[in-house]
Amino acid sequence: MLAALALAAIGMLAGSLGALLGIGGGVIVVPALSELYGVPFRHAVAASLVVIVASSSASSAAYVERGAANLRVGVVLELATVAGALLGSAVAGFAPIPALKLLFALVALYSAVMLWIGRRGASDSADASAQAVHGWVPGLAMSTVAGAISGLLGVGGGLFKMPGMTLAMGIPFKVAAATSNFMIGVTAAAGAYVYFARGDLDPQLAAPLVVGVFAGAMLGSSLLPRLPARRLQGAFAMLLVFLGGRMIWGVLGGAR
Amino acid sequence: MNRAVARALWAGTLTGVGLCAAATLARALDLAVAPRLAQLGVIALFITPPLRLAVVAGAFWREGSRRHAAAALVVLGALLVTAARAALL
């Protein structure tokens, strides 16, 4: 009972942060399961991908209903993210775990730097149709990388998609967050199918996380219109530095 | 279009989350049905992204945005092939 409640609490934290920041919440779920609970890394990644599907579906339903997501940009970028996710999840089947953990940490630290730099140019505009979208080539390239990272590490890919959309494509932060949320579920599902086929997915581990993430996503998406974009990006950057450092410490400490 | 996509998202999500909640409760009560409920919940969540893509593709097609409809259909095709492979293994 206690284990199910703790898993639901992790899911709730991941869901609320995911909805607020345009990420899937995997950056919370994977380290929590693998570092705190000792769940095998690939099983943690697989459970995280299921959580991301639930988180994205719940929060993006609210965004899409309000017209906050740019679906035209989303479906084009999904071509790249899904291709990347299929490749990444296939590679994750034979990649060494310490290498995956180090990559996870590096991705978290890189994203923290990108978000901190991009914080000054963050726009609070929430109009999904008014902005002029440019930079499709870097946007698609970043989306492919985001998909591959999602499949490898179970992080949803918002970590790379958000800087790609806000910095390279000029999409306002809140529109990018809503569009990213819409895309993340599709990307994560592609990766999750591959983990499921390999037998790395434990539905009983994923179920309480899903319940928590649903409640958290509802809370986060209702708070988003009232919170300032710059502070959100700054807070998220600091969280990523902490999680990335924790993961590096764990891998290097384990190697000694 | 937004309303149709949102409805598809809500339908899949609420079914999946409902089954996962039932699985969590059943696990807490040590009921034998818990693993089956969890599996059904995950499958319901797995169906949601392809469902949403089908709705988006249809909506773009009706609006005359053929290129966006084609993009959604390509992604849908990739998901369905991967899902079918996962189900068969």
C-alpha cells in the first residue's frame, strides 16, 4: 500500500512539473525509480514512457481544447521525433547502463544551460497561431535528437524540443510548451512499444505512477496561464542541474 | 478540430487512468485481478496516441491541409507497425 502511494506521489510531482514546463516528467520518474527504488534502469525507462503518454494526453487535452498548441507545427515535428524514438529505444536494448545514466545526466545539464540562456528571451505570449515560425531545419534536427533521447532515456524529449522550438524556431514559450506536450505522448508511445516488445515494461510498476501523474498534470495545466515563463524556465534549469549532478555522482561513485 | 482531438485524448486517457487506478486499488487490497487491470490500463494508454493522430489526420484532411494530414498519417503508420510488432512478439 505504502509503495503504491509513494509511486503515486512521484507520479504527481512529475505530472505537475511536466504540464508546467512542457516536458513529460520522465526526468523526475527515471532517477526516482532507478536511484531511490533500485528499479532496473530499462524498467524505469519503460515505466517512465508509459507515464509520459498519460501525462502528455491529460495535459495536452486541456491545451488543445483551449487552442494553445500549434498542431500544424506538432505533426510535422512528430515525423522526426518518432523516427528518433524508434532508433533510440532499439539502441537502449543493448547499450551499457552506466553509459545510459551518464548520457541522462549530460542531457539534463545541457538542457539546464540552454533553458537558463533562453530565459532572457522567453515570451509570455500564448497565441498559438500568431507567431511566425522559422528555422525548420534546426527544429527538425533537434526533434530527431529529442526522439532518440526519449527512446534511450525515457525523458519525453521535451528537454530538447523546448529549446529547439523556442530558440531555433521562434515559438513563444507557452505555445511551445503546449505543442511539446501534444507531441511528447506520440514520441513516448513509439519508444514504449519497443520496450514492451522486449519485455522491459512492468504494468504494475507503471499503474500507480500513471494515477499520480494524471492528478499532477491536471494541477499543472490549470496553473500554467497564471505563472510567469521566465521563472518557470529558471526553476526548471536549477532542478535539472541537481538531477544531472545526482546521476553523475551515482555512476562515478558506483565505479569506484 | 481542437474539440475532436481533445475528446479523443480525454477518452483514451480517462479509460487508461481509470483502469490504472483500479489496478492500484486492487494491488493495495491484494486482489488477483490487479496485474490484469494494470495491463489493460497500459494498453488503453497505448491506444491513445494513434487515436489522436487519426483524429488529427482526418481533421487536417477535411480542412484541406493535405500535407499536414499526410504527415500525421505517416506517423500513425509508423506507430501502428511498431505496435503490431510488439503485440506479435
